[in-house]
Amino acid sequence: MQRTLYDQDHEDFRAIVREFITREVAPQQQHWEQRHLIDRAVWTAAGKQGLLGLAAPEEYGGAGQHDFRYRAVMMEEFARVGAASLQSGFAVQDDIVLPYLLDLGTEEQKRRWVPGMCTGETVSAIAMTEPGAGSDLQGIRTTAVRDGDDWIIDGTKTFITNGIHADLVIVAARTDPAAGAKGISLFVVERDAPGFTRGRKLEKVGLHAQDTAELFFDAVRVPAGNLLGSEGEGFVHLMERLPRERMSIAVFAQCVAEAALDWTLDYAADRQAFGQAIGDFQHSRFLLAELVTHTEVTRAYIDKAITELIAGTLTAVDAAKAKWWATELQTRVTDRCLQLHGGYGYMLEYPIARAFIDARIQTIYGGTTEIMKEIIGRDLARRKADR
């Protein structure tokens, strides 16, 4: 079926992204994976190319472009070369942290932090997850206590994407222990804040080049001006912006599934076994037919969700549907495509191998599949009660 999501401006942008990837990303990927860290230079290179801070207004150095389709184009091109680690870092910057600053930040905060994010000179992160609190954000124990004109933050965060490189981190902390969800606030902690330290760069199953880290806050003193949004409204601020984060994950899941199928269709046409291409065996044809159909049907839902996200009408429930379905599809497609590659699929020199291990986290972060189903299930119960 003909896809109508993009227009010529998006395709022109695609050419810029593809050239950037060919020049700055593809030649470095193996080095980054082996080093287990992406070079900071690619961030500033992306900034110079205008690929960061797309939604930031021009007065802050951005493109002033709120059309999420441009980010979707970037995800498609990153998926095409298997650059999931870099994509996850860029997604945190542009799809998560930047909207927080633009929506909740004061004019002074935006002028202080957003320009560097657009140039790539400032790398950002968001610190919600703790050793004892993952999907249950109400269970966080990091505290922020007011002390005159400052706040003093104490606590530990883990599984933080961009944790090693981050120059500024949005930290969710409990400002009123007795207020439950209404006692959480958001703060921006900068790299050089005394008492703010980074732990080890975590060794993960996949996304080896991504600098996921533990962060420690030991009596970190930040000025009152680093409070982001309203005091006590941090949980609400987080909930309001999770749909965009989950859509970012869902869109990339779809892109990876499509890329994995492209690699596998080419491999199945070329690889010979028992005197014929492996793609000519009935089992292979049927399996590929199933995977292609599942992926194309999912694409229709994802494209519709992108359209609603741009229009501001995408609900948290529909974002949850997109996130769990697309990420589960991604893991299924990469698994079956690896199987069709045979022994070569287990070799990291083949992109399907890296896509397979990188995919596993997708059904976990941003809210697990189980949490997504709980969100949908509660909505069904609410709708039934409203009848």
C-alpha cells in the first residue's frame, strides 16, 4: 500500500540524515561497540548538521520544527544501519529532555540550557529509575530538601541513558515524603554540581555503545532556579510526557523490524542451501510472509499514531498500545530473521545479530509491556464503569 506520511520536505531531510550517517556514523560503529562508548564528537557533528534540537525555537538555536515526522525519518535511517545505541542517546535528548525544558522551563532556563543541546555541546539525560523503583515512579526514594535559596538532593538513580556523557540531568526527587505522588518534583542537575558523581558504565546485554550509568547524589546543592516546572507536580509532569517517550520507542521498534526484514529478504535471496535459495523453501516463504504482514499492518497503526501525536490528540492509552505492540513485534521479527540467517546470524559482523541483542530492552524501558497492558486494561475498566 502507498504510504502517505511524508512529503517532499521530509524526503529532502532524509537525504541530509543519510549523508550524515554515511560520513559520521557508519565508519565508527564497530569502534563504538568495542569501546562501549560513543564519541562525543558525533554529537557536535550532528548539531552542526542541524539534526539536534529540531523542536527548539530558532532563538535558542533549534529548527523550530515540531513535526515529529522529522524525528521518525531519523529513526528510519538509524535503523537502516543498525545504529540503535546512537539513536537511543539522541532520542533521550530530543524526544524526552528537550520537551520538558521547552514546556516547563522558564525563559532563563531555556536560554541557559537549550542552545547547547541544539549544538550537541550539551548532552542531557533524565533520571527517574532507581534501584528499587522502575516502572513504579511513585516508589522513588531520592529526596530534595529546601535549604534557603537551594535544594539539597540525595539519592541514587540507575539505568540512566547518556549517564556518562550527560552535562545536565533532569532528576525526579521526592520533596514531600508524606504527599505521595503529589510530593515529587523535577530538578535540573548540572555536571559540575558538588556531590554529583557517576558510577560505573553498566554492562548490558545490548546497546553496548550506549553510555548507560548509575548516578549518585550526595547532598547535591542546586539553586532554587533549577526547579523544573511546579513544586510537587513532578509526577504529573512525567505522566503528561510519557506518551511522547513511548511513541519514540514504538517508532524505532517499527523501523528496526522493517530494517531487519530488508536485510533478511536480501540474505534469503542470495544464500543457497540444498541447491536453492533459502528464501525459496516453503517454510521460509511462509515465515517471511507472516513477518512482512505483521510489520506492514503495524506500520499503519504507528503512522496514524504519529499523525495524532503531531496533532496533539494522541492519548496515553493509544501510546501504550503502540509501545507494547511494536516492541514485542520488534523482538519477534529480529529473532525469526536471525534464525533465517543461520549461523551467520549469530555473528556480530552481521547487522541482524546486533539488532537482535539491541531489541531486548525495548519491551522493558519506557514502561514494560506488562505496565502498558495494565494502562490499557484500566482504561477498559473505566470505560465500562462510565457506560
